[in-house]
Amino acid sequence: MSFAEITNLFVSLAWGPWLVFLLVGSGIFFSFFSRFIPFRNLKKGFKYMFQKDDSSEGSISKYQALSSALSGTIGLGNIAGVALAIQLAGPGAVFWMWITACLGIATKFFTCSLSVMYREKDSDGTILGGPMYVIKNGLSSKWAFLAYLFAFFGMIGGLPAVQSNQMVQIISEFALPILSFDNQLIFNMICGLIIAVLAGTVIIGGLTRIAKASSWLVPIMGGLYVLTATFILIANFEDVPSVIKIIFFRCFYRNLGSWRNLNGSHYVWDPKRCI
């Protein structure tokens, strides 16, 4: 069995219908269980976010924590991921992205709250948190192996291989014709090396440097993303109503020409492409 076949087998097992129902179902459960606290306290959350830090608790500021979280959210997936979801699942995928995003707010609220509750300090006083520490400090010792497994696979999944590859491809597509550089392999290696050095410089500085870099870069990333999306909507304003209609129709029906094409797999595969 080839590596690609092994990977596809693992993906098919990990991304089965059960995981989609688990993620969406968890969002529904947490929303009703908490009586929609994340939504009801949204105003208070913005108030605390911009409130001046009045204590030295924590390694970074509230704004830097938010920027660090957004840096892992705003990026390639918002552009290429959405396009891929629409290509594979149709325009209705956009509707399921909206649904899963709204339900995911509650799940994210509880996972972040648990990370704060069960965080700890290392030998030099740096605060450490995350799902692995929730498992380690919140569950009994017999479940400790799950913390190590999560940390290991999280380390692999967190590697910026996809982002670096797409970034280099975009740069080479526009830069090679201008620079008249013939050897694309060497050019890609140089770009990859530059990305590795820049990323390594930030990562080696620890959480504080990552937070500072994110606090500078995220507003630029987010601002450009919002401005670009707004420009596209305004430039194609006359098509927006029809596109919205197609999105809501295609979320349940694969083909616009027939009402008999209702397919139950939409409820599984469309969210799967969007989460």
C-alpha cells in the first residue's frame, strides 16, 4: 500500500460522518447548555478585549492573545479552502460554512475556557495551556497518554507545509516572469528557505515574540481580507442577490433543475468540506 493510499484511508476514517455529527452536535449541545452565553456576552467580550490590562497575570496582553488566535484562523483556508469547498461540494457549501461557524463559536468558547482553567506554569514562569493540559490536569492520570498523542499530532498538523507551498507557488507564478529566472526548483528552495528563516526567528523567540508578531501582522491580514472581500462584493453587487439564492437552494438540492435531487449526503459531505 502506497503512502498516498495510507493517507487517504486515514482521512476517510478520521473524516467520516461521525466526526461531522460530533462537531456540529457538540456546537448545538454547548449552545443550549450554556444558554447561548458566547452570543449573549459578545458585547462584554469586545469590552474586555479593548480594556487596559490592570494586572500582570499572563505572559501576553488580551489583544496579543486575540491576535495569536486569529493568526491561525485568517489565512490560506479563508481563500483557497472556501474555493475548494465550493468546487467539491457546490455553492451550498457556503451555507454550511455559515452554520458550522455559528455553532463552532460555542465549542470554541468552552475549549478556550477549559484551557484557561487548567493551564499551568513552567519552570521559568511562562504560562502554558491548551487541550493537552486540559487532558493532563482535568482528567485522571490514566488518560494522560491522550495529552501526549494530541501534542504529537498537533505538532505535525501545525506545521506550515501547505501554507508555505501555496505561498511559494504564488510568488513563483508572479515573480519568475519578471525576474527571468529559469530554474524554478532553485527559486522555490530559496523562497522556502527565506520563509523558514523568518518563521524560525519568530518561533524561537517563544510565545511573547509570536504574540508581538501576530499583533502587528493580523490587523494587516484581516484588514486586507475584509477590504478585498468588500471590493469584490461592491464590484459585483448586481449578482449578490442571485448568488445568495443559489447558496440557499443548493445547500439542500444538488441540481437546480429538479426538486427530486434532495440528497441526504449534503448534510454530511458539505460540512465536511467546510470544517
